[in-house]
Amino acid sequence: MTTTTSSPKVAVLGAGKLGAAVTGLLASAGARVALWARRPEASAAVQQTAGKGVDVAATIADAVRGAQLMCFAVPVDALREVARAAGDVTTGDQIALHACRGVETGFVLPSEVLREETCLKQIGALGGPLYLDDAAHGRPLVAAVGARFDDVFRAVRLLTKNTRVRVHATHDLVGVELCGAISNVAQLAAGMAEGAGLGETDQGTLLVRGLAEAAQLGAARGAEAATFLGIAGVGDLIPRQVTSTRRNRHLGREIGQGTAAARAMTAHTALEGPVTAREARTLGDRLGLKLPLIQAVDDVLWRGAAPAEALERVLALDLSLSF
């Protein structure tokens, strides 16, 4: 994709809130969007809203074939299936973006799933505030883009040059993915604290500890400390919550108010936070890391611990930030 490319084709896979926002932004910027969703009626609704320049694709292969860039706008638990279908027609020169905020069992990162299921090499992760309501109201949308290839940044900036999207680029792909994944775990903890009657100061402390523990995991996976202090990390804590973290916080609040964790998680499907907490705890235990917040969330969600007691133990600990 070069600056001379006219009306580039972009495949958007997923028609949820993120997919709809991306489709609308790209269509308004003059891109040709091929939109696929599991439910055809969801694609049709987005197409009607976005208007000219959006075609509904019957299959993932139809959407991806010939696209210069593809955006995987699906939850992490659906990513492998979608990537496998896309992998049949992807080519090595295509660029992929994802906005998953979680991991697979075994602490497999989304970029690793894409590499396993496709021939794609130029992969970027969207992170940071990504507050889609701002985009819907014409306000600037701020995002971190983590990728190892500069062509990813050039493609994103080309596609968004006529929009109010502000892109902050970093080569730390793993760091951006970890910030997004562990932010959902921290929001679960903050939601539990809110539901249990703990104050805003305690909730904020838990969010900061979540960021510190994300940085510990990042150091173990080769991420850069600066990423956690930038738009993808601290920048994600400051604005209002993005859709993913809002839903995880709501789940945590229900559990904090007394709803059994198993029952609450059954009612809130496709959330990435619970699995991420479990897998992060397993990885941390294997690496000998001290991750009290992640362990507490895992204890509440999967081991029957009482939210208030588990979080009070975390809040009683010293919070030393080592980035």
C-alpha cells in the first residue's frame, strides 16, 4: 500500500461496535470496505449506516481476497476460527490489524494466532483509549498501533489521513497486546471493588496495580517498559472505558455485589477478561512472578474466593512500580 494507491480495499471482519466504527471511518475516508460478519443482518445494518463504499461479503475469503489491509474486529475466542478461514486466501504482502484484548489458553497472544493460522507477517495491534463513542460524535479517536513493520504504520496513517484518528506508533507489538489484555483483568478487579462497596481510591489503586503487573508480564515476554507508560498503558487508564473494559467492569461489579462468579460469567459470554486472568496467573506462577491482583481476580472467578476479602489483601500490599 503506497500513497499513490486510490480507493484501497480493506476487509473488516466483524460487525460489532468496533467493526462498525472502523467501517464507518474507512468509508468516510474513501476506502472500499468489504465487510463480513457471522450474522448477515449485522453486516447489512452497518452497510446502511456507513453508506457508499461498503460491500457486504458473503464469506471471509471473499472479504479478504485482494484486500491490502484487513481488520480482525472479533473477540479473541473467535479469532482463530476467523483467521483460519482467512488463511486460505491471504498473501504475504497483506497487512492485518486486530483489536483483541485477551489471550487464548496457554497465554497465546492474538498476533501469534494470526501467524499460526495465516501467512501474514505484517501484523499490527490496536490499543490505547480507542473510545468509539468519540468517533461516533466526530471527536478525535486516539489509538496506539503496535507492529514490527513500518509498513503497518504507513498503511494505517494513509487510510486515516482524512479522519480525526490520531495514531501513536510503536514497534512493541507484544507490549500493546499485553496492555490491552491485562487492562480487562484490572477492570474486573475495579468492578468487583465497586460492587463490594470499596471506594474510588481503592478502585484506582487496583487499576494502577494491574498496569504494573502487565509490565511484569511484558518484561518476561520481551516487551518494552516505555509501552506501559504510554498511550497503550497509562493512556488507556485515563479516558472513559472502551467497550471491552466497560463490559468486564460490569461483570466484576455484579460479582462484587454478590452474584456467583460462575453464574455471572455464564450470563456475560465472549468476555476476554476471565480467561486472561486465569492464563496470566498460570504463566506468572510458571515464571515465578508476583502478580497479586491477577491472582486475586483468578481466585474470585475460578476458585470461589470472596471479592472483598481477596481485593483487601491486595490493597494491603505495598505498590511499588518497576517499569
